[in-house]
Amino acid sequence: MLYHLLVPLAREFPILRVFNYISFRAVGAAVTALILAFVVGPAVLGRLRAMAVHQVVREGTPDTHAGKGSTPTMGGIIILISAIIPTLLWARLSVTRPYVYIAVIVTLWMGCIGFIDDYLKMKQKREGKKNVGLVESNKLIGQIVMGAALGIFLWKYQMTPNLPGASTSLPFFKYVLVVPLTAGLSWLYVAFTTFVLTGTSNAVNITDGLDGLAAGLSAIAFATFAVFAYAIGRYDFSGYLGLFYMPNAGELTVYCTAMVGALIGFLWFNAHPAQVFMGDTGSLALGGALGAVAILLKSEFLLVFVAGVFVAEMVSVILQRVVFKYRRRRYGLEYAQKHRVFLRAPLHHHFEVKGWTETQVVVRFWIIGILSAFLAFSTLKLR
């Protein structure tokens, strides 16, 4: 918005030319998001406390989490407000190449699904019912609908002239596209984007189990994708690094840095001991946003490196369930309960049970997240 308002005035006021630079607007979005989180945070936190919107402690969590039942949840509202408003203020909005619009829509859609889930849990808790929230199948349907809609849109509406809509790139390779062999198989791309978006959204949701864990890891991931978006959106950088040039995709840099600023601001309230949790409102929105950025940049396979910890958390849950069900069917319930793959799943609870403190798990996982980002950056030159 600021770009469209101020750049036309640059002839009279040359200083306004700085708004032509994505780097300037990206920093502006990050700072605005950070300040907005500090301003909005106390108001949202106070409202959540007044409404007694408390965290529902998941089954199977360590006993040390019992006291978290009185901590307010749905703090993802802080993240959404603090990230979306600066994005719309600082990004260059384009109708013909609506990268930012798509990212914002996906984020809000997933955030709404999480909000409904959190609200139903709160309502059920007040009524003395079992806290199941939104039925799992309904939540999954909402995620699948958005993933399929995004895949169909990118397939049918080619935003980048030199790239097929239904395609993705491979890390470590120069100018290599993965595309369906025939038009009749293009639906595979829709299934692929649906899987990526749904999987990423749920992976971040599963990781959100310790104070500051999901927020910190998400900030690292968005900062990493901000660099890739900036390089992909520049003709000179993309050519030098062997990346596909995608006009206007650089505006996702502004979106990603706004997310980073919002998440750092949220960590002010979410750091141990947390004053508020993001809830599904935040975790589903962040996962959807992360998946959407990867899909829009045609970097879905790169997401495995950038979101390495999220992937590990998801795999730990899947592996735990699959092995448990197999052993229960083969050897019986008692054997299956005694011989689990992990002491507790998701992975962060496994290390808690092993004796790591909550802060140790969070900081060490952050370190692994930073190493994952470095691995992703290595793909820029190892091509």
C-alpha cells in the first residue's frame, strides 16, 4: 500500500525512491510487525485472560505440563494481526502476479480453521465436555480444500511466463523442473501441493508443544525463505545462483520478514514461562503460510531442509503410531506399550522424558533449526 501511494511522488520527493527497493520495504515490514506485536500483544493477552481462554493440555504430555492448563491460548491472533497488516502496508501488491495475496489468503484460511478449533475446545471445556475441538476429519477437509484450491490455481493460472504452472524445482540442480509428463497427469501437481500444504500445517501444529519452540523455529524458517524469495525475484541474483527467475516473487520477502518480526514480537510473551500460547490459531496459520511460500516459490523439496525440525517432529508421531499399532496387533497391547520407538511423541516430549529441561529442548531445537537453514543455503551454490 505504501509503495503504491508514495512511489508516484518520487519525482517531487526523490527520497521516496527507497520504496522501490524490496530490501528497504522488507526491513520496514519486519520492524512494523515487531512494534505492532508489542502494541497488540498486551491487549489481546488481557482479553484472552478475561475470557478465560485457557490451554487444553494434550493427552500424553509429560506431567510437568499439568500447570499449563491455566495459560491463555489463541495467542496466534497476535501473530496474524502483527504479520498481515505490515505485509499489506509494505508489499507491492500485484493482481497479475498475486504472490502476496495468495500467501495472505492461505494464512488467514488456516488461521480460521485453528481459531474454530480453539474456540470449540474452550466452549467444550466450559460445558464440562471432552475437549476434542474441531472434529479431526473436518479440520483435515478444510486444509485439503485450501491445498487443492492453491494447486488448481497455480496449474491453471501461470504467474511466471518461463515456468509451467504445474511444476516444481529441485535443490542442488540448476534449472531442473519436475513436471507431469502429460496434461492428463497434471492433477498429480494438485495432489502434491495439497500434501505439502496440509503436511506442513500439521507439522507445525504438532511441534507447538513447548514454550517458544514453534515460534522460534518458524521465525528461522521464514527468515530463510525471505533470502530465497529475494534471490528468486531478482533477475541478476537468480541467474548467478542457477535459480529460476520469478518476476514479482521477491515481494514474498516482505511477507516473510513481516512474519519474522511478528514471531519475534510474539516470543516476548511466549518465551518460557509462557504468558500465552499460540494455539491452533497460530500453529495452523504458520504451517499453512510456510507451505504456501514454498509452493509459490516452487521450492517444495527445499522445504524439507528449511523445516527439518518440523519434518522430524511429524515423522516421530507417524512412526510412533504405525509401530505401536503393528506391535499391538502382532504381540498384544502390553508388549506394544512397553516397546515404543520413542519414550513419548512428538520428538520434543521424548527428550523431556529423557531428562532435558523444557528450555534445553527449545534452545537445542532452535540450534538444529539454524543448522537446517544453513543446509538450505548450501543448495544455492551446490548446483
